[in-house]
Amino acid sequence: MNNCQVRAISIVLCLGMMAFSDAGFAKEPLKKERSRSHIELDPSNTGTYTGEAGKDNFIANCSPCHGEAGQGDGPLAGTLGEGVKPRNLSDAKLLSARTDDFLFKVIKSGGAAVGFSEAMPSWKETFTDAQIKQIIQHLRKGICKCKYNGNK
């Protein structure tokens, strides 16, 4: 092989190594950006949080007891103790009588904080306040499809 051929092969090998240098190596998964829009109480003072997100956290953490559709039929629903059943969160009549502040307190502090079962755990160590508000928004828009109606 002459000098010119050796250089050409070296260049092709270098370019090939550069082009395929990431092949076979695990990369960090792409993080999906979430909308962080409006998570405060809405200006019309209806007692309902506004914004998006919360579905992933609900499915990962709440659905084992409440079920993905929120009907209280998750795979762990029967393990909470005798006579203890997860709340049916798809019941629009029930949830429209609950303010978002009340739901926030139940999620953050647990069921015992509002006179419900201790089987409903506190999530304050797991979720930020903003994430809890996003879960409540998912309950309102995706599960019960209801708003607080002012009757308690």
C-alpha cells in the first residue's frame, strides 16, 4: 500500500468512528417537558385549580388503590383493611361538593387529617404543592369531569 492509500483508509476510519461513536452506548432518556401553566386558584373564585398535568403522577401513585379511572377498583383496593374501600373519584356528585383546598389537604396530609381512613396516606414527602394541584386538576378534568359547585 502506498502512502496515499494509507491516508485515505485512515480518514475513512476516523470519519466512520466519529459518525458511529454513540452507537451501542445507552443515552440518558429525553425528559418530557410539562406545561407549568396556571396552578393557582382560578380568578373566578370557583374553588377549582386551573392548569394541566398530574395524570402520570395519579396513574403511578394513586391508581393502585383508586384505579386508573378513579373508580376505587385498583389492584390494591382490597388490601386496605376490612370495610376500607378507596373513594370513587369518578363520582361527579361527590367531587363537585369538595373544594380543591379540601382535596389538596386529603392528598397532602392523608385521610386521617380530614376524618377519613388512615389507609389514605400522606403524600407530602412525595409531591410538591404544585404537583398535588396538578393531580387535582387531573381529577377534575380527566376523572370526575366536574368542578366544585359550592355545596358542601
